[in-house]
Amino acid sequence: MQSRYPILFTPLNLGPLTVKNRLIMGSMHTGLEEERGLRSLAAYFEERAKGGAGLIITGGIAPNFSGRGTPFAAELSLLTAALGKLQDHRRVTDAVHRHDSKIVMQILHTGRYAYHPLSVAPSRIQSPITPFKPRALSGFGIQKTIFDFGTSAWLAKKAGYDGVEVMGSEGYLLHQFVAPRTNRRTDSYGGSFENRIRLPLEVVRAIRKRCGEDFLIIYRISLLDLVDGALTWEETVQFGRELEKAGVHVFNSGIGWHEARVPTIATMVPRAAFTEVTEKFKKEVSRPVVAVNRINTPEIAESILSSGQADLVSLARPWLADPYFGVKAFENRADEINTCIGCNQACLDHIFAQKKASCLVNPEAGRELEIVLKPISGEKPRVAVVGGGPAGVSFSIAAAKRGMRVHLFEKRPVLGGLFDLARRIPGKEEFSETLRYFQVELEKVGVQVHLGTEASFEVLSQVEQKENARFDEIVIATGIRPRKLDADWAQDVRSVYYEDLLAGKVKPGDRVAIVGAGGIGFDVAKYLVSHQATRSIPLVVSVRDPALLEQRARFFQEWGITGAGERGESASELKSERTKAIYLLQRKSDRIGKGLGKTTGWIRRKELEHARVQMKSGVKYLGWGTDGFQIEVSGKAQTLSVDQVVICAGQESVRDLEKVFQEKKYRVHVIGGASVASEVDAKKAIEEGVRLAAHLNNRVGNRESGHE
């Protein structure tokens, strides 16, 4: 078979080893690294190796205790090896090697980013995103750190890893030594550029000495810091050349410090936004270079390689979304790829909340031993699913994969529910990819889809009569609807509900007040800002696409990035094209946006602040007056000169059919927003759908044995 992505699937020699393709599964911490025995981690990586990853890079493993991100984070040292960790890691490497893939272990010393009181750094300067002030490493401490890096790599080799990636980017310890921002030392490891790069060079030399020439060393080097006090571009190039001399085989691109106030991987970041800086660096060094960040389709990956911007491409979250990304691309089945939408909700947000990472669009990720969709033996149950939103569709696909005969009923002419509305929000265009995937999978697994069909007992009875068989299970996934307000002002023609606005049933006003500042309120504000600016951001498939180049230029301008390789800038004020007023209001006196995602909430607030959206909390709504909408804030009355109010004041479940089918003696299950509206989101809805499909599999087996 001739792949449409010939360069992507061309083997590449990396010095001591050859990878079968240019697809790297990039490092991403999942929380599985800390589990005893590492069986879940082995299953997780094995699924991606089977799925076509040429090279897998593990989540960060500390070389010693001070380098751990948290007190119980993963470490590979002489101490942990003595406690059996070497055997655990051998389980991981064996699982990957069974499928002709390579795996390297990332060695990560967090430095001042550690969430524990024993953190260390080049200088006693506290990070703005962690609560502990680090201790400055002594001369002895530096030598021990170098030894620990070398030992950790040597142990990784004994455990079967094909190499290591040295994390020298994103503001972690080695990066902290390199940057004047965090290195105020006056000894031989501080001051001049030559002194500041000394530690990472000695770390690489120590690894090469301990592990020999046949062991791959990847160095993750920062190419764009997005903070003040960074290396100049000329220094970065010189640093790269010195790393080559020290024994580095491959350079992986690092983009931004964790404390930088510029988004780098969220869904509003353009695809392949930072590959130009990788291309620029590639021209200055002789080793292969890896492109990273917001590469989520094989088309984008191939175009990066074919245009000469990089030698390999690294995808992290896309392998969460679809473990068979590589196989599907190689077999020209890209339309079957479950595309990463860059939402961060189940991956990074989980990690920052000390939960195990998974994926919004693929809840099986990281749960390969927990959620197992086994084929059903014996008679295949017949299931009717009412509602074609994320919960209903995810259940239908998972159930059909098990062999259930599924009919899906959706009253609207299209599937998707709130996903269909979300994709209309500028910056959330990637949600369209999930709807595309849903459509392809439903057809592939044989779900009978009834669009434009409002389910009822009569409608389902007609299907049963036609097929001469009764449905065994009814799944109610009818979702939510906006909560209607009783206030007089909400009945006014100038007051509209968010669903009608986003669906295009009502025209946006010129001056708008948004009642409700949850996630939907923020989405509506972004929609209004961008709608009034007549801004459109298409999905693109090539890094040379004029639409992408324009999108990237706009993004760089808005977030204060002056150009590829020009470093040390802080985000500047966004230049709003909007000249009309938008107000975002909430009753609670809490900070607006408090409940948004941890890794994306600050971006969404910043976007609205820069667009001059006025945000007010502790608001009491008085109603429409002759001059506008009247409110009260801190006991003081105000009149907002607006011509429209958009109501985003919560949701309520739609489960009207539950009792109807229960009375007809069907087994009824309610999932997603239809179950609990107040806690609903797409992540929860999709996971509930998949889990129910697995649960019904067990129930059917019990029923056949005479048990419920």
C-alpha cells in the first residue's frame, strides 16, 4: 500500500538506532508513572506502539528526590532500583519492543518547579507558579546532580530503554541554569554564557560516559522561551552546537516556560504554530530536529517534514485521543483518526489536579486495563439511544463495537448536540474534527442513525415492528436545555438564550450584556467579540497554507511574540478590533472565571480582558429600563447601555422520556446531561457513554445466567 504520507513513514537513522517512521509519541505525564508495578503504563504504551508510534518518550522521571515534581512522583535512581523499579520499567520497555517501536525515558529534574519543600535551583528565586522557595544548589549538590543524571540514564539502559531524553526546556532545572532569569550565581556555573551552559553539557557528557556510544541521547532545548531573561538566539544556536559536541544525537524543540503567559498548546493556538522556529534552528545544527506543539493530523505532520522544517514530528496528546494514529495514517484511513482537539480538560487539567490523565474524546486513554470493551458472546442485545450528543454517540459507537445492535435517534438534522454549538466558537474549530470522527465511526460500526426523528414510544414501536424484535435497553441521552428564568426582564424580546444565539436563530446585538459567567458565558463572549470583528479561523492541512500563515501572524501579534527565534518577550496587550461594548456578568462575588479549566482558564480571561470585555461579579439584575439594562453592584445601581441580554444562567436536564419507557417495562439508562445537568460537560458525557456500554456488556452476561 502506498501511503499518502511518504516522508512520515520513511525510516530515519538517529545514530545508535533507526526508527521505523518519523512519528514520535512525545513526553506527557499521565500519573501512571507512579503506580506500583507500572502495568497500566505498560498497557498504555503498548497500545500506542501497536498503533504505529515509531518512537515513544515517557513522561518525566526524576533522577533524584529533589528533582521530583511532587513528593511521590516517579524517580529512577539507585535507591528506587533497589526497591524493584528496574523490573517495573523492564515491563514497559518489553511491551513497546514487542511491536517494533523504540522507547526512551525522559529524565526530568523539576528544579524550582517542584511542589515540595526540598526543591533546589541554581539560585534561591521562587517560581511564580509554585509555593516553595528553592534552595540554591551547592557545588557538591551540582556534582551529585550530574552523577544522578548519569546514573538514572545507566539504569534506564539496564531496564531496556533505547535512550533518554534530557529535559532542558520549559523552565525546569537545566533550563534554569542556562537562563539569566533564574541563574544569579557567581561561581563557575553562573554569570557568563559559558558558565551557565556548563551544567547541561556536563550532564550530557556524564550520560555518554556511563552509557556508551550505542545509547540514544535526545536533548529538549528551548527555542522560544516567551519570558524575559532568556538566551539570545545566537546563544541558543551556540548552545546547540556545544550539545552536539557533548554527544547529543537529536534535538527536541521546547516552546515556552510553564510560567509564561502565552498559550502554546491550547486549542486556540494555531496548528503547528511554532514550527518556523524549529526550521530556523535546524539550519544551524547537524543533528536531526523534532517539531512539536499543536500537530494533530498526519497532513500537518507530513507538510512539516516535506517543507524541511524538521526531521521528525512529536505528538503527545494526539496519541491520547487515538492510540492508532500511526496505523490509520499509514493505511490512508486518516478520516478514522479521533483527532485531539487541544482542550486540555482530561489530560493536563487532570494532572494539575493530581488525577490520572485521560482524554475527553477518548476516555479509554490511560485506562486500558480498566475500560475494556469485550465482544458480546451469544445473542446480541438491541439498544435504542435517544439523543445524538456526545453521550449518545459515544455510547452508540462503543456498544456497536461490542456487537450490540444500536439504533440512534436524534431530533435535529445533525449530530453533536452542544458539540455542534461549541465548534462555532472561534478558537474551538477543532471540535468539528470530533463530529467528523463520530460520523465516520457510526457508519463503520453499523449504528442505525435516525436524524430528524424525535424519539417517542410510538416511533420506537414502529422500528420494533419493522424488525420484529423488542429493544432490550433504552439509553436516554437527551442532554440539556438552557434553564429558563422567571424574571420579567428575561421575557423581554431583547433577552435571548445562548442556544438560540449560537445556533444562529437570533442575530447578535451591537451592545450586549451576558448574564452568567461560566464556561458557556465565556464562549458567548468570545463568539460576540470575534463575530463583531468578522473573524474566521479555518482548519488547515499544510504549514504553508496562506490561511495558516495569516492565522499564525495574528496569533503572534496578539500575544506579543515578535518572530521566530526572537526571545524574551512578554505577552503584550491584545489589539481588539471591536468597538462595541460587551459585558460579562455573574451573581457570585467570586472572581469571574474561577471554575474554568486550570490550564486554559487564564487564557480565556486574558483574551476577554484584552478585547475590553467588561467583567462584573456580585451583580443583582434589576431589569430593562428606558436607557438599557439595569443592575446593582455592591449596592450601587448601574445602567448598562445595551440592546441585548444573552442568558447563560445554567442548564436543566432533558429526561422527559424516562418515565414513558419505564412504564412500558423497558430497562432505561440515563447518561450525560440528561442525568445531571449541573455537572455536565463533554468529558463527563463521553466517558459515561463508554462506561455504560462496557457495563451493559456485563449485565447481558448476568441476565443470560439468570441474574440481574
